[in-house]
Amino acid sequence: MPASGPASIDVAPLVPDSRPYAFVKVTRALVDALARYTPRLSNTFADRRPPNDFHFGVGDIVTVTIFEATAGGLFIPADAGVRPGNFVTLPNQAVDNNGNISIPYAGVIRAKGRTQVEIQQAIVDSLKNRAIEPQAVVALADQRTSLISVLGEVNRPERIPASAAGEHLLDAITRAGGPKAQGFDTWVMLERAGHRAAVPFGALVYEPSNNIYAHAGDTIYVYAEPQTFLAFGASGATSGGGVGGASITNQGQFKFDAWRISLAEAVAKSGGLNDFLADPAAVYLYRGETREVAERLGIDCSKFEGPIIPIIYNINFRDPAGYFLATNFEMRNKDVIYISDSASVETSKFLNYLRTIMATVNDPILYATNFYTLKAAIRGAGNVTTVFTPTPIGH
């Protein structure tokens, strides 16, 4: 019979290992387990500490100021006269390709990978036997290595200097002018040290645990991609009084129009369950889960290849508690919802099909019977003359 998809008996495997997907019934424990594995930055980048002390790198422009206790030392001549301080500021210089800077009378000082305090101490150690109680102050004149790249759908894509005080991802995006698109259609991808994760922009705003610190060398990519899901099967309202009436189905692709929605909201967006077609116990959600998540759900993954395990989640809307589970089951981008027809719908379609065949065969017989009956009646009334009198116009 015509159908929009498989029947519930075809989806739920009778033998667990006979289908190329895992079949899982939605329970409270499963909803709680999936909530822990919802894609979030806080899951991929568990370290929420602020960045370490700023370290100099090749290309950074450095300013060095050296102080001596009294005049007449290595840098301050005895006849220098009255001055506000016994110090000298060296010309700005860049950390060279070898990671060094050059200080007069101290020679080459290692700067790459060192903090400001470490460089200052290295200069003092090199001058303490030649200068009079030397002290050094090192400052960053132009930051060229410890940068954060903010790219994509922001108003000012650029590489911004990392803040020594530490700043969060939203702070870095704000410094780049903020996102161009609406928040619920915006995604943020963070790449750091070979790891990458993407979350909706709303996850940074509404879940502070995802708004982690930005580190030097991070790449933050902001892009617009509406989150959508697909709905098939017996969804939507029906008019016309039951099976065979005019159906208004809401099948197709739907936008979240929010940074996240639940399964209950997704079913409602697709028009809900069709009262004349749907089997409330046969609502299915198709999704690919990572092997790690599937194993935590108790699925035997040995028969599947690759890192993604195909899973069909089944939720029972005949059970009143199923609606509570659906409100806590979070949808993900590109999920597929399928609502199977009730078993009685298949029977009704088959009976209608038989009725159509019987009517097709019976109509010519009925027409022939009526024709011969009419012909016999005309012959029996052959001695009767019928006179038709026209009706005058106007009467």
C-alpha cells in the first residue's frame, strides 16, 4: 500500500543484530546520559582556567629600560648632572628569528618563550657584575605573536592581541565587532592546539560554562548556518473526516528558529501527530552518534564500522510520561523525525483498494443491467404513445 515510510513493525527489529542501525527506546536515564554528551565547548575544552603568563615570541617588539643605583656606573656617566632617574631606555627591538634580543654589555638574552619577569631577571644577572645595582624593566611595545584570530561572520574580522589579563570567547568576538547574523542562526567554532569544536552562539550566552577563556593562538570562526531538522510520516493536521479525507501534512525541512529546541517542540513545529494516521507509540528520531556516546548508551558497536553509529530513538507518546521525556530530549542540527502510520491505516488502505477494484469491475455490469432493463421496458410500452406539448414562453 502507498505509505510515507516504514511501518513500526519494520523499524523495531525483532532480532537485535539484524538491522544496520541501533534501536533504542527513550527513557529518563537515556535523556540524562545524552544531556552530558550534548556538543559543547566545555566538553571538548575542559580546562576553564585563564591563560598562562604572557610569553614573548619571535617578532614581538620589546622595550628595555635599565636602571642603576647611582651615576658613574655602566650606563649613567658621573657628569650626567641632575636627572629624574638613573636609567637609560634602549631603542625598541624585535625578538629575532633565534628568539633573542641584544642588550649592550649583557650580550644576547633569550626572549622567546619567556615571561617579562624572566627576561628582566636574565638582563640583571648579566649586568650585576658590571653595573651599579642594575635593575631592568621590559615592556611589550608591539604584540605580534600572541594573537587570537577572529574570522567569519563578524563585523571586523582580524587578529587581535591576546589580553594578558585573560578574556573569554565572547570578549574576543566583541572586540571583532560582534556577529553579523542573528544569534540563533550563528555558530562559533574554536580551534586550539589541533582540537576543534563548534557550538551555537546561544550556548556561549546562556550557558556560561561554554564561554571559556580565549588563549593566544586560538582561531575563533563565526559563521551563519540555520539549524534545521526533517520531519516525515504522519505529522500535521487532517481535514475531511478521517482516512481518505484531505490531509494537510507538514513534512519537510524546518528551522529551529532558536539556539536549541526539544523533541516535543520539533514535533509541534511539524504540526504534531496526525489524529487519523499516526501511531503515537511509533515516533522515531534518526541520528548518528559518536562511538563513545553509543557505547555509553549500552549499544553493542562491534557490528558497526566508522566513528559514527546510526541510531534510531523511539519515544512512546501513548505513555503520558513520554511528553515529559520529549521536552528534555534536545534536538540537534540535521536530526530526522519520522512518525509511523497506525496499523489500522494500512488495513483501511487495503479495504479502500479492494473497494476500488470491486467498483471498477461492478460498474460495467451495472450499466449493462440497467441498459437491458430499460430496453425491455421500452418494448413492453410499445403501444403507448406519448405526446409532448411545448410550454409557451412566459409560463
